Amino acid sequence: MKLDKFKPCKSFEQIKKQFPIFKTKVNGKNLVYLDSAASAQKPDVVIESMKQVYENKYANVHRGIYYLSQVATDAYESSREKVKSFLNANYTEEIIFTRGATEGINLVANCLMKKFISEEDEVIISTLEHHSNIIPWQIVCEQKNANLLEIKPNANGDITLEDVKKLITKNTKVIALPHITNSLGSLLPIKEICAEANKHNIITVIDGCQAAPHIPVDVQDLGCDFYVFSGHKLYGPSGIGVLFGKRSILEDLDPYQTGGEMIDFVSIQKSTFAPIPHKFEAGTPNIVGAISLGYAIDFVQKIGMSKIKNHSIMITNYLLEKLKNDGDIQLIGDPKERISIVSFLYKGAHPHDLALLLDKRGIALRAGHHCAQPAMRYFKVDTTLRASVGIYNDFDDVNYFLENLNDIKKYF
């Protein structure tokens, strides 16, 4: 692909101005932020929404008959409606607010362990998982004496439907996979995998943390049973996440945590539980986080998720083509479909050293194993540099990053 084919999208030229952090100088330099896969920056509208909630309509939700509680509850539940629309879920009660995707996966794993997973059953995950989609299933399998099976990618970092089919047996109960991998940015054929799983009554759990900020997500079209994402990666606040679960399955599961909000009737000897989604939202929730996540969803939907996808692919491919032309760069993986993330090594230099030197020039880039140690070992590396883009990144960011990366060569 020739670089002269890359042309900026006019509608994205003003987006960075809506993120106040880019007025900040880092070591006297303009900030170039290339770590959105870890956490995205926040637009004015999200920051202002948090301030407005605390100043004008903060109270506990679902529990008060007074004005402020009703206003807060309405705003909280309005955000749930926005998430339902964002994911194209069938029912609002299929949307559960969590502290993040990690809690969402732990919730699903623990609840399924109680009702659906028995000795000698099988859970399938992949080499390319974030640790949050590995460790909960390890614990489930240890406690139930079940088997945890690993789908290994090909040398490029792709996982195919055929790879999944080879591992499915009559004992397979759960398949848990990322929509887009956080180590490589590879896009998995989730719709096809879920269709195959549905043929065998296998429950599917999809980690959508890297997908939700970059591509349209339609859980009905995907056919998945559960889907999770984190608010802070979708330009929203930290400490808030979303778990989508099919109503028919959620209604059959016992609560993950207990306490306030999730109850119906309580006596000293016995309690009954509230209907979904409240059955899975014990305690006072992250009220402001949930409401402000709604504003973040409004923000990206106003831009348009299809436009965001095209922008993310454009910037990713531009960066990728530039790096491919540098003989000192070793790219990690070469997936058939990649979006938002490029992992690489710079010959003769440790990633941490490079990240520190780039930081001196105002460039924020992640160096480490990216909470994906099995993936790192598969590609025979301990750590990589990872550049990940957001809607505020443009070709100037990429060019500035690469010019400085080339200039740093002299130190090595």
C-alpha cells in the first residue's frame, strides 16, 4: 500500500481540540498520545458531565423518592439505554454496569461456574488474551476440576474459525475470546466463531475492550452470549464498565455479589433477589461514571462508529507502512486484519529505554508485556513497544513520533 493513498478525513481535523489534555506540555513539548489501548483521553463533554452531575444532580439512585434521587436515577438509567443502543442489545435489562471489563469477566466466570461448569468440562481461550480473560477461567477450572484449552494463533497472530473448531468437543462449555487483541490489534472472526458455538450450545464470552472504541459493535449480529468493555477506553471515566448478557442466561444465574440494591426481600434467614440487571449491581454503583459514560457514547455516536473505524484503520495502516520501511524495526505479528494497535521492537534498544527517551520529547508510548504474557512468549519476546491510536491521533502525530524515533537511533 503506497503512503500517498492515505488522506486525512476532514471531519476528524477538529476532534483533538475537544480534548483539553492536548493543551498540556510534556517536557516542554506538545503531547503525542499513542497509548489509547491502555486508556483513552477524555473530551470536554465527558469531563464537564462529571462536574455537572456532582454540582446539580447527585444523589444515590433507585433508593430515594426525593427530587435529586429521581433525577440521578433517570440519568443513570438513561445511560443504560444509551449502552443498549450502542451495542444493539435486545433489552435494556441485558446491560449491567460494572467497575470495568475485568469485573465483567469475573462476574460471568464466577456465575457460570456455579450453574454451568462441571468436572471434566472444557473452557476454550486463546494465547492472545489479556490476563483478565485468562486468570478468571484458570480459577474456575481449578475449582471445578475442568479443563482450560488454548487456541494458538498462526505465525502472523491470526486465529481462525477452523482453529476454534479443532478444539470443540462435547465437553466444551465456554469459549472466551477477544474481539480485537490488545497485544497485536488483530481482529478475530467473532461472528463466525459465535455461530459455530451456538450450534453446540456453547456459551461465548467476548472481551470487547479494544473493539468498542474503534468499530461498530452489534451483539445481536455477533450472536455472542456475553460482551464486555471498559468505559475508560471509550473516552469515558475510569471505574465504569459494561457487561452485556443475554436475558435468558442472566435470569438463570445467581448473583455475583450481594448486599444493597440487588435484593427484593430480606429476612434474617432468607432473601430473594431483584430482577436483572439490578441482581448483578450490588451496592451503590459508580453513579457519575455511568452517567458520564453515556455522554462518551453520545460523543462517539455523533461522530459515527463507521467513520471512527475508517479513521482508526487509516492511521493504523499509515503507521504500519512507515514502520515496515524501517530496517531497524521488527514488527510483532502480521495479522490479516489489524486495527488501532502496532507492537514492535527497535533493534539494539530495550523498549523501556526507547519509551523513556520518547517521553522526553512529549510522546506517550507503552513499553511492556501489555498484560499479555502468553502472547509475548508465543512471539519469543519479553516486552514490546506498543503504539495504539485514538480518534484524536492524526498523520502529524505519527510523523512526529517516527521522526523522533529515528533521531533517537544515534543513542544506540
